[in-house]
Amino acid sequence: MATKKTVAKKLAKKAVRKSAAKKAPAKKAPAKKAIRNTAPKKKAAAEADFGAFPPEAIKEFDRDLCLACVLDVFTRVLKLAPKTAQNEVKRYTPTIEELSAEVPARPFFHLKDEAAPCPFCGAAAKWHARIRVHRIESGKATDAMRRELIKSLPETRYSVVEEKSTRQAALFDWLEGISKFLDLESPRWLMDLSMHYLSRKEPKEDWAILFAGISMVRRSRRLESGWEVEGGRLFLAPMVFDELILVQYLVSRSHHSGGTTFEGRYTLAELFARLRNSGYLRHVGVTTGNASDAFEQLLAVLGGGEGSMRFYYVIDRGELLEHVKKLEGLKPPKAKRMVTQ
């Protein structure tokens, strides 16, 4: 049995422990470390760079449209709320028909003067927006670059539309485009056409730099294939030179009586005899004796026939989105007049 003395000692020890506990400083909570924000910063919208593409495989153009016309149709005809109409415009991607039409239809128009009103509704310039388009022709020289470029572009700003076509149709499209670009009254046009066609035929070579030091193009007597430069002259293998003569004829025949070439002006019959005597017709497998039939076959060979290919339209909607944002909350003006272009 515990004595009074023992109990007193225990109570004293307990009191001492309590007193020590009260005097001991409270431990500070460890300071929290600042948490770094490791989330990746938002990058500015990437600009599409088409500088590495072969120049003859890419076509750049603009399409101007009137946002007042678009919003008028959405709100007045389709009965959409203004906010819904603006959201629809932000998601808008032009169709192939709208991109390729020579004569634009409302809301698209040819902007001849930056300050001019819309030719359809009379809306002021602040309602006008521009869409920048790059059309890429598919092929070995462009496919890999195109896929990498499209992967890198923000979908909020850029959209891509595909168009199915054929190699022969692509050649005719190129011939039509280059005909508008060349000045057929200039003595330099044959050299310019040669540079562009060789750039299309061999896109890996920088023909613009090469032609800067060339004064003439000649048919080589020693080359069996390819080309070489000597003394400021470009020598082409016989079959390559004959093909170039054919292209020159195709570009110029609708502008003059017959087609103008490095060797002078040819009628179709004269061109046929020239290519037959040189061995070009036999080289490409054209055996008919009729000039018209041979001409059709030559076009098929030159263009690659009906082999399928595609055009890829890379559409930059950056300016369109900026305009929609600036006009947010504004009602489109009432049409002042309706005119045709």
C-alpha cells in the first residue's frame, strides 16, 4: 500500500512535468514551399510558313468578304440571335466553289479600293474581312512538308479543305495561270516560261538563281538526259528541250497565229513534223500519223494522264476572327443598295 510520502512525490513530479510543458516553446509549423507553375505557357498563334515549298506547286490568293452581308443573312433570313450568328461566322470555312470561283458571289467580292463600300449592301470598310489562302498541289516534292506544316498550325485559326483532281487537270490549271502571269509581248517571256516549267519539272533545283546568269537555252548534242550550264548558256537534253518547245507552243498558241517557241513560230502540223523528226513522239510512245490525235496524246503524256492527285487549300482565318471580335455587339447596317460586280 502506497504511503502518504510516496503519493506526495508522485504528485510533485507530475506538477514539474506540467510546468515544463507550459514553458517549452511551441514548435513552428514548417514554412510552405512556393509551388512553381510548370504548366506550359500559351504560345502565340503560329504563322504558316510556305517558304520551303516549290514555287510552282503552291498558289497564293485572297478572298474578301462582307461580314455585314453574312450577319444579315444569319439574323434576318435564318432568324439566328446576334451572338449565335457571330459564333457561326467564327467557325466558317469557305467551300471549294467559293474559293475557286472566278466571279465571286455574295458575300465575297473583289476589293478594288480599301475604302470602298460593299458592292452588295453598301457596308463600310470596317465590315470587310480578308481570308488568305495557299493552295498546295500534292506530289512527292510537297506531301511530307505539307503534312508537317498542317500538324503545326492552330485549328482555331487555320482550316484545310481538300479538292480531288487529276494530273492532267493540274497541268491545264498551271498553264492557264502562267499564261496570265507572262507578258507575251515581251522578248523575255520564253526565258521566263522556261524557268517556271523547269521549276515545276525539277522542284529541288533553284532555277530562279540559275536563270539569273543564263542568256539563252539550247538543245544539247552530247547530253542524253538532264541539263548543264556552260558559258552563260543552259543546255538541255534533246527530249527535255523538245518537251519545253511543246509547252511554249501550248502557252502561246491561243495568243498568236500558231505557237511561238525558241525555234520560231509553229503551226500544229509543223510542230507535229518537228517532234516526229526529232524522235520525241517515238520517245513518249505517240505513234499515230494524225497531228490532231498526236496532240491529244501528247497532252495526256505531258500532264500525267488521268492519274489522281489533290489540291490542299490552307485557309488563314486570322483576320476574319479579329474583325468578328471587333464588331462583337454591333448590329450589321441595313443594306443601302444592291449592285452586281
